[in-house]
Amino acid sequence: MIRRVVRVTAEFFVALDQQLPDKRGPHGEPTAAEFAASDLMDMVEVFATRWDSLARPVRGRDDYRVLIGAGHLVPSFCVYAQLSPVDGAVELIDVDVDLSGPWPDPDWSDQD
């Protein structure tokens, strides 16, 4: 299995900070820091190990990928990444967090 180096760019964190609050939201929405410590770690792992199988959002540009999924702390997310032309590392460049869908079950890991 190929394992790629993954970097999270400053632009990614700017986008994340614009979408998630510094403090928990009134309905339990996570902070950007909580998201980064939980869901983002899972995203990094997927990009590191499954780059070749991820969707290509731009026709003719094999150096871009997108990951759309449900989070542990948010209903859903969409993360965009590109391969660095300098060293071939995966760079997470943008994120869209959807806070409007059904919220994850906090006890999901306890279910059969």
C-alpha cells in the first residue's frame, strides 16, 4: 500500500475557521479545534492511504481529489486536495462543512 505524506494548508484552516465557531454552538456544533482534533485526523488518513481511489473533481486534472463524507462531529463535509508539484505530498486546500443535515449519533460506536 502506498502511504502519501499529507499536509493541511493555511487556506484550509481559514476556510474551517470561517465555518465553525471558536466556542461550541447553541446546538452543540463543534469548534474548529474540535473538528481538527477528530474528523480532520480521519480525513488525513483517507487521503494518505486512498488517494488513487478518491473522486477527481476536475476533468483532466489527476492532481486533484475530493472526499465527501459524514463526520463524527458534523453531519457532512467535503474536502478538496491537490498533489504538491514540489514534492508530491497531498495538500488539503479547502473544506466545506455542512451543519444542516442530520447530526451524527454520539453513541454510534456503541451500536451493533
